[in-house]
Amino acid sequence: STAEIGLIGLGTMGAALALNIAEKGFDIAVWNRTGSVTKEFAAGAGDLADKITATDSLEDLVNAIAKPRSIILMVPAGKPVDDQIAALRPLLDKGDMIIDAGNANFHDTNRRDADTGDLAFLGMGVSGGEDGARHGPSIMGGGPKSAWDRVSHIMEAISAKHEGIPCATWMGEAGAGHFVKAVHNGIEYADMQMIAEVYGVMRDGMGKTPAEIAAVFDRWNEGPLQSYLTEISAKVSAAVDPATGTPMLDVILDAAGQKGTGRWTVIEAQHLAAPVPAMEAAVMARNLSSRVAERAAGEALFSAAPRMLPEGVMNIDELENALIAGKIVCYAQGFGLISAASDEFGWKLPLPEIAKVWRAGCIIRSTMLNDMAEALAEDGSRNLMHAPYFAELLKDSHWGLRATVAEAARYGLPAPALASGLAYFDMMRTGRSTANMIQAQRDFFGAHGFDRIDGHDGHHGPWGSHG
Ligand code: NDP
């Protein structure tokens, strides 16, 4: 029993993570439900094979790991994780540790954390897709700090590095790591949706070809929008279908898939009364995108919207500014949600550290996250939009967001995430809101009462009892 760590589930992510762990010099024992997958994995491990013990039963896996054991689960979230924990439990000894590295719902992680008995349990969010898992993901750990400390040297070694600093951080107790990963995914949804909306303005409003759009994204990737998602948007726009010679984007069906992590995030945000409208719009847009036939019927029925913008109505700089402002607003919402959860669950989530852990390895990595880490370190309690650096950036860029949303609305180009971002911005800079009308209505029909701005007595209106 010499392996320092074990891993169960040699699918896309598990196989990549196991190779990464072996490459960083740790002996690892692996097991997969389907034995042939284990054999293929071992056969393909090349130079790393001597660091890897491939086992063909759970017993063999457990026996191959040094005590106290640490075993990573990389299987689909939900029942497979519970089943795998149940199968492992009788084979483990007191103090052994199970690490769920899949995309668990943090409520499940809270439950598993409470149920571990004399085992240790970590819920660990891993971001970066297959390539990240293989060469350096962003890792968000949750569970007892003492458990994290036992494996943090491995997690730091395999994680992405930003200027030498590992993107692997303990976020807090129980489901804290999986919660932060869920918010990451929610932001990812919104970031992707806003890029898709701007792509739509360029494609349908400006008549740009995918190659021209690729050049725009490439240029933006040199400025404030520098990010992995901008970079790959340029690459996918430039790609050509080898089978037909058509731009790749033009042959891909416009119906988005999802595994549900974005939805969890917006549901949780609703529970916490911490609005994340850009993420809600992104989840909504994915759902509507899948109604392909219904959309086609709608297009045949309502042909009024021209979509094509008249020459000179909008320029590329305004679109760039729309994305800059949209991004700031989206992250303000995301960090607001993290703060609310931190208070609600007593987690003390480290906001600047979260921005730092997202700077490399993960899908939402970007230059702007570096500035966010600094702004949150100065003062994590304020809205990110109020940090001086981002306030200045927003003062300049919100005009681009406004122009984009306005022209998109006028010409029938859907831009729900950008529009919701603008609405959030405008609501959050309106000192006197219109909720006095809501309060009056509530009092009128339900005698719910209201506060007065002049401090005078009288918490009901002169409308008697109605409704
Ligand atoms: P895959 O489908 O590629 O692999 C799933 C693995 O889990 C396989 O090894 C499979 O074994 C095993 N498995 C499935 N069901 C069970 C079960 N009931 N009991 C035991 N083992 C089972 O998935 P991924 O690697 O993509 O994803 C794994 C986890 O990582 C998920 O939670 C996912 O959400 C998360 N994740 C994925 C990312 C990605 O980019 N793909 C990014 C970040 C997180 P078998 O060979 O026998 O089928």
C-alpha cells in the first residue's frame, strides 16, 4: 500500500486528473466501474505508468493506498456519488478521507459532510474542463480545514498557477467549495451568453462573417476583455468545418445544452434574495434556444423585426464596452451572491481569494479577475461596481451597454443578459426607486403597511380597507 492518493472514475475528468497527479510526482491508485476503461487508461499512461496503480476491484484500490487514505471521486453528481460512498464506506478505516471532485450540488455536500461519521469528507469544485484537469485546474475546496490541509500539497501541485501562485484554495466548511464552483459556473453561463449576444449583433445586425467576427474577438482579447472565453470565441469563429468548408459556427445547431449547475446557482440566489439577473437570463436563453421548432414558427409569424442595423447606428467599440460593462455587472452580482451565502451559511467565504483562484485554470479566467481580487481585498463588503477602478470603467462603458441594448431592442436582436445587466445597473444607481408604488399597492389590497420617508406616523394610506 504505497499510493499517496486514490481516484475513482476514469471518465473525461478523472483520467485527466489522475495523469496530472502522477505527473506531479504522486503515486496514485485508480479504479473505474467498467474495468476495460481502467485497462485502456493504464495502457495509455506512457511515461507516467510507473506512478499509477491500476486496480480492478474497490478492495484492491483501497488496499493500494497508504493510510490514512485519501480517495477522489470523479463520477457524475447525484446518486452515483452516494452509491460510491456507500460502497466504499465498509472498506475504509477511521480517518480515511473521501473527496468528491465532481460538480455536486452544495446541499448534497452539506448532507454528506454531516453524514461522514468517522471518515473525513471534502467537497471540491474543479474547473477548467478536461485540459484544465490534465494540466492545471482551478480548485475550490470545502470541508474541515484539517482535511483540506492533508491534501492541500497535492491540490496546489496539480492546480493552475497565476504568476506562481496556486489556484487551489480552501473556501470553508462543508459545501462551501461546491457552492463557489456553482457560482463560477453561473458566471460562466452569463459570460458566455453575453458573448453570444454580441456575436448575434455582429452576425445579424451588422452582417459580419464568422472570420470578421473572429478578428473582432481577437482584438478584444488584447484589451480589458482579455479572457479565455474571448480567446476561444475568436477560435471557434475562425474555425472551418473540414467536411464542408463552411465556417464551423454556421453548421452548429443553435440549441444550447446544460448540465444544471447554472440553474442551481440562480435558484439558490432566489432563496438568498441575492439577485443574479444576468445568470438568470443566461439560463433562460439556453432553455429557449432548445425550442427550435417553436422559434422557427415565431419567425414565420412575427416578421416585423428587421434585425439588420442601418449603417452607422452602432460601432464595434460600443459592443466592446457593452461586454466590459456587462461583465462588471455580472461579477458584481456573482460576488454579491457569494457574500449573501457566506452570511447565511456562516462560511466566511474569502472573496479576494475566490477572485484569485479563478485567475487561472478555470473557464472564466481573465485579466479583469486580477483587478477584482485587488478591489475585493480593499473592501469586500461593497458592491464590486463601487470599487473605484470598476466605477471608473463603468462610467465609461455603460454608454456602450446602453447603446447596444437600445439598438438591439429597436431592431429585434435578442440580448437578454446584456439587457438585464443594464437594468441592474440602472436600478442600482437610482436613489429614489419606484417601490413606493409597490408599497402603496400592497397596503391598498392587503393592509401590509409602509414606512414614510418623512418619519411621520401613519403607516397606512387613506384608502380604507379594500381587497
Ligand atoms: P464522464 O461521463 O466522462 O465520466 C464519468 C465517470 O464516472 C466514468 O468513469 C464512469 O464509469 C463513472 N461512473 C458513472 N456512473 C457511475 C456510478 N453509478 N458508479 C460509479 N462510477 C460511475 O464524466 P466527466 O468526467 O465529464 O465528469 C465527472 C464529474 O466532473 C461530473 O460531476 C462533472 O459534472 C464534473 N465536471 C466535469 C467537467 C467537464 O468539463 N467535463 C468540468 C468540471 C467538473 P464507467 O466507465 O463505468 O461508465
